[in-house]
Amino acid sequence: MSGSRAPGPEVGASGAEPPGAALSVDVAGLLAQLARSFALLLPVYALGYLGLSFSWVLLALGLLVWCRRSRGLKATRLCRALALLEDEERAVRLGVRACDLPAWVHFPDTERAEWLNKTVKHMWPFICQFIEKLFRETIEPAVRGAHTHLSTFSFTRVDLGQQPLRINGVKVYTENVDKRQIILDLQISFVGNCEIDLEIKRYFCRAGVQSIQIHGTMRVILEPLIGDVPLVGALSIFFLRKPLLEINWTGLTNLLDIPGLNGLSDTIILDIISNYLVLPNRITVPLVSEVQIAQLRFPVPKGVLRIHFIEAQDLQGKDTYLKGLVKGKSDPYGVIRVGNQIFQSKVIKENLSPKWNEVYEALVYEHPGQELEIELFDEDPDKDDFLGSLMIDLIEVEKERLLDEWFTLDEVPRGKLHLKLEWLTLMPDASNLEQVLTDIRADKDQANDGLSSSLLILYLDSARNLPSGKKINSNPNPLVQMSVGHKAQESKIRYKTNEPVWEENFTFFIHNPKRQELEVEVRDEQHQCSLGNLRIPLSQLLAREDMTLNQRFQLSNSGPNSSLKMKLALRVLHLEKQERPPDHQHSAQVKRPSVSKEGRKVSVRPQMSASPGSGDGGTAPSTPVAGGDERPGVEERGLPVEAGLQGPRDLGRSSSSLQAGPTGSPSHVSVKEPTPSIASDISLPIATQELRQRLRQLENGTTLGQSPLGQIQLTIRHSSQRNKLVVVVHSCRNLIAFSEDGSDPYVRLYLLPDKRRSGRRKTHVSKKTLNPVFDQSFDFSVSLPDVQRRTLDVAVKNSGGFLSKDKGLLGKVLVGLASEELAKGWTQWYDLTEDGTRPHVVT
């Protein structure tokens, strides 16, 4: 009974609410229900009242159902059409079962464009007329004016044939692109039976091209999109990487079809194409006058990819002995490609779990279409064996910012690769510079070496009122040489003008902008003399708005009104660290390879988070050091100059010059030279590494003397009368022995930053001696103000015999020439070191 009375107080409590509110809600619902019931019963009551048949009710209900069904079908068709427009693949797969689709039905992201091929075919005769006009009215006069010997140069026939250029596929990017641009990739193919004949009448020389094949992916960017006709501000065209080229020569140039020369000639022509049409170079056609053409031709990179090429495990053993009866190991090395930039690691001998610990930095100009491609090979005397590959989508790397993982190699049964990838954002202010300099230890390293803290982007526009050079009243052939530290680049040559226009873009990786400076020199290529120079400390850019400087610079040691117009922009390389939960899964996609290697597309799904067989996290050090060498001070020690040294056409650290080297396949690698790493003791130039290993072997637990590699005696002075730097190589003493018979030493000299073959000087080879005497004199054509900004690079090397393995570095020294005593000269002994960075002068 008590249980039955318990709910009483609760009801009473709830009854405290005013009844009016509950009644108002119920009344509204009740009225709506009554209205619906009345609307349904009224037709039935009306039919009964009028005495009509019940069939009318059934007819009305059937009509209502038919109207609703018709309206529903119409809405369904509209939704399907909209879904088909948005995502054709998903709409078809939802509407049709997978088992009902034929095997040949697929949904590629690259579409055919036969309508475009039909249009090109119809326009081909007029395109040929335009190209012939271009050859005769533009190229022919330019070649004639380049040199007096070519004054009778002419094209006798220009015919591109009847087969038009074909576009095999078109891909339009809709994700991860700016809203004010349209990006298209055109897979072009041209197989033409063309005839292009030329002659030089003075020398009765005739040559030509009989057929050309060219295949590649051309990117077309329409930007900026505007609200007025023609809706597009400009059109940019370029290749993401070097296209495939094959040429059939005729006439005198038939010599270029000789085996060995044909590949060389095609490579030279591809280099010429790269200078104009391969990223970052491009052809830009403005469609609206207000468009900033310079910014479109040479845009700022989207970012910088820092690649830590750490180690591999469980690789295949490719070396065999006794005709394959005995299996050995491999000599692995890696080829890394980012767009048109190629890096090659050093070779690790006889090792299936090699540790490279190398670091490279590459510019990324275009997100869509650019991937990080890595191929591993086993070095062999004839043809290198394939050990696996990997292709990583850079869009996903940018999202993750930092990846430190093990990846399974593709196209091989086994093998893993450990990579650490950092996406560095380009910041237009110096707020994060101090933190970046601390992270890369720029305060402890030398100013010109090590990881980069910033990127210098230089746009070389033009020059005015240049002096005539050595000959009075004669126009020079000007070019511009630019250098930051020991990294140098140079512009193209402009012929017969004192007001050249270059419109070229250059990039330099900067270690510490507070200490480094940009050196610019305008030279006359014909007479090999200076037309003016200037020096710009990079610290000036730090105080500028947006860290950008755009002006005309007055040239020193030049004419009174000589100036050079440039735009300089400094960008800090900042790694944005994202907060992630401990169980965060990377979304980076490793693209899987398709049928052909050229079209390899690997989703980056990291295979493991730690090194196989190890208990630690497998993280790589921020500044890797040589495997097994953990001596204190290795990381703090300044890297050798040669590690950061680069001429304008060097393969090493091609992120500055963007000149492609090998194509990533060993069959195309003409010279197997490792790319110098920028932050690893093991990744110094291979000769320096071997010398350090040899020095450790000589030490073998004992204490070496003050000059373990020996010494070299030099006389250095500048002749003001001859306007030349004179270097006399006298002798060396106490060199290390490369074999039981001693060494075969010679001396090689460069005047940095010039490392071209024409700037190299060499002594004769002294056979089987550790105390050679040379007494040879060399000179460099350079003025006194200019030479005081240069560095003399002296290396003592062992020659060895033909195909000998005993070739290598015996020691080197870098001599600064900023002394005021240079005009008088001096004779001194210098200590040789493995990298030349810490020379000790012995008086």
C-alpha cells in the first residue's frame, strides 16, 4: 500500500506547472490532426451525399500516387545528373554493380582530347608557317650576330612535315591549386619527318635534321583568372622534367649519329631546352598588359624539401662470383629526384644494410605533378643492378610537415628505406630566423656551410651603360657571375650590347644571412675582363619590408653611369611543428608503380614506425654524422668548403642551379659522381671521405704530428702590370703513401668560386715520391680588387695509372687572398688537411 501511495507527491510536484502551457501545445496539435482528418473524410462524405460511386475515390487516390511518383522520378534524374557531373566514377559504381562492369572500363585522371588533336591537325600548316618565320626572322639573325665566322649562316629549308604534334592525354588539377589559376598537364608526342637544313656559305658547310622525336609532359598554367575578357591574364608553358628526345642528323652533322656522340649531342640539346622550357624556366605569354610578367615567369617556390637519406635494410644481394654459383652482397647507392633536380648518394661497399646519413635540399615549384622519386642501385663495373624504388607524393608531405619513417621498396621482393622528410615553408619575415639559426647550429658552423636557414631569390633584369671593355667603341658580350660564399652561378651571354636584358631567375641556399653577402660581377665574355662589380650584404634584406629589395644598383670599377637592375628576396626556411596525438597516423601517400617505370605512381603509407630489429624509435639525428664515428666535436666542426661548393653547372646540390644531371637510371648516368651532402660527415665529397679513413688507418692508436698529411710550398703574388695572379707551386714534403711504392702526386688549382674546366690549373705528375718538386708557375687573369674577394683552392692528388684504383686526394689547402701583401707576394709552407678548411701556415 505504501508503494502505491509513493508516486503521489511526485505528481503533485509536477502539477505545479501552469496548465495553460501544456493545453496550448496540445490544442495546436489537435487542431492540425482534425484538419487533416476533415480533409480526408470530406470527399468521401461528399460522394455519399451526392450519391456517386466509390470508384471516384479510387480514381483520385490513383491520380495522387501517379503525380507523386512522377515528381519523385524527375527529382531522382536531376540528382543523378548532378552526381555524374561532380564524380562520374562514384556515380557509375553506385548505379552499376562491379561485376556488371566490363574489364576495360576504368576511370583515369588523365583524359583523352581527340577534339584538340583534330584542331591541331587542322591548324598544322599554319603552325608550320609560324615556325618557319621564327627560324628565318629570329633565330637566323641571332646566330649570324653571335660570331663573325657565322656571318653567312642561313636556313635553306625549314619543313616540319605532315605529321602534327599529338596530345595523348590531358589532366586538369582541381585540388590543392589556387582559385585564380588553372593547371593542365598535356602529354605531348611529336614524331615528325621534318627537314631542317642549314649552311654556312663561307666554309661550304651544310648540315641538317631529318627527323625529330620528342615525348614529354608539358604543363600549361592559366593565371591569373580575371573578371574581364579574355578572362585569363597570362599563359605559362614549361616541362616538369626534361622530355625524351631523339634526332636523326643529315649532312655534316651525320657525325653526331656515331655511337657515343649521339647521346652526347642529344644531351647538349636537352640542356638548351632546359634553359628555356624546363622548370623553373618557362615561356610566359601575357594576355593582359597589367599582369606582372616577371612574377609569372619566375614565381617564388612553394617550399623546400629537406631530405634525410638515412639508411636501408634487407636489400637484395646482386653481386655473384664463379659465374653465379656464389652469391655475394651489393654496393648500394641511391638516386633521388625532385622534379628536375637530381642527387646521388655515395656508394657503400659490400653492405645489404647501408647507412648513408646524407642530407639534401630541393626546391619545390609545383605541388601537383611533382613527387619525390628514389631508386636504389647496386654499383657494378658494367651495368648497375636495380635494388628498388619509391615514389612519395609531395602534397601529402606538405600536409604532414615532418615524416620520419621506414618505407617498403617497390618492384623488388624485399628491402626497406629509412627517410626523414621535412617540408620547409618560405617565410617573408625574420621573426623565426633566430630559432632557425639555433636549430641548424649556424652560430657554431662556418658561414658558408651546413644546413640552410633561408633562401635567396634573385631576379636579374638588365644593365645600362656598360663600358666597352678592352676595345674602345666596341660593344661587349656581357654576362653576370653571382656568388654567395662558395656557391656560384652565371647568367646567359648577351652578344654585342652595352645595355643587355637577361630576365633570368636564380636561387641560392643561405646558411646564415647575417654573415654572408652576395657578390655580383659583370664580365665581358669575348675579352675575359670585368665590366663592374658590387657586393650586397644579405643582412640589408633583413631590415627591408617583406625582406625584398628591388632597385638599380650602381656598379663599382665600371663606367660612371653603369648600373644593374635586380630584385632580391630573402625567405626564411621554417619548419612548422604540428601538435599531434601519440596515436596519430600519417596520411602521406606512397604512390604505387604502374606498368612502366616512367609512369610510376606509389598511397605514402609508412610500413613501420621503428627500425626493424631495433628497440628505439628509429629517429634520425638532426645533424647526422659518419657511421661509427662518434668523436666529439664532429657536429660542431665547420664543414669543408668543398661540401658546399658548386659551379653553375654542377650536379651537386642542384637545388640552386636546377641543372639536371642523370635521369635517375644508371643507363643514363654519364658520370657517377656522388652529390655532396650538406650536413653529414659521411657525406663529404668521396675523395675527402676516403682520405679521412686513410688518416684514421695511419693513426691506428698513435698520435700523429702537427702535419699528418704533409705540407706544400707556394709563392703567391699579384702582378699589377700583367693584371694577373701568379701562383708558383714549388714542392711538397712528407706526403702520405698510397701504395708500397709511395705516391704519384700532382697539384690541382682553382681560383674560387670559378670551378670550370677552363679555370683549372695542373702540374705534372711526379712518380713514386713523397717529396715531389714541381717548380711550376701558373697565372689567373684577374684584377687586384677582384682577387682579394677570391679563395685559392689547392689540392694535392695521387695520379695512379690508367684504370688504377689508387687515384685519390692526398690533401688540400684553401688560401684566402684578402691580404694587403698580395701585391708584394710571399712564399710559405702550408699544412695540408683533408678538407682544406683549417690551413696552418708554416713560415
